[in-house]
Amino acid sequence: QLQLVESGGGLVQPGGSLRLSCVASGETLDYYAVGWFRQAPGKEREGVACVTNSGGNTGYSDSVKGRFTVSKDKAKNTVYLEMNSLKSEDTAVYYCGIKYWGESWCFVQSPDEYGFWGQGTQVTVSS
């Protein structure tokens, strides 16, 4: 069974940076798009970013575009989310999930389109 494990979260001041990792095991990510999602207390899970199976194309929500960067390391079977210029409203638990998808493009979609969720990693932006 393919499993995903998120890591890299923590406490950071506004304007700071973090890099999250989504490590896959059990199966290659070559056949899947990978999505990053986040969920704040009392809120629904929302899409943040996505990357295609090839790693050649990405997508972002309007709220993070220009601040976050998603990338894929095929050799490590890992997807990263670089988060810069963090704001208090970025505080949430961040999850990664996969979708069977071989197209050369992706868009941020509903979390209902993804599965094999990891346990999530907490990101707290506070002074």
C-alpha cells in the first residue's frame, strides 16, 4: 500500500519560512498528481498546491501564489512545499494526498479528489 508521511511543520514568526516534505513509500509517485491541503480549526480542508506526476507543472491557490512553491524529487519519491513570507492565516495542519492522474497539468481541486492522506504536520505562524 502506498503511504504518505508529512513532516517539517513547526512554529515560525510572521514573514518566516518553512519547508514541508511529503515522503511516499510502497509505490512510486510517477502515476499520481500530488496535492497539498490545509485545515485550520473549525474550517474545511482547502487545496493549497499541486504538482503533476512528472513534476513538470504546478498549481496554487490564490492565497498562496507567489509565496509557496511545490516541487518533486523523483529520486527520493518526495514532494516538497516551500513556504515563504508566512502569515498568521497560514496556520493550519498541512496534508498531502494523491490522485491517479497522468496529464501534464494540474489545478488545485477539492480534497475529495485525493486520497491516501498522511497524518498531517502542524504549521503555526505567530509572534
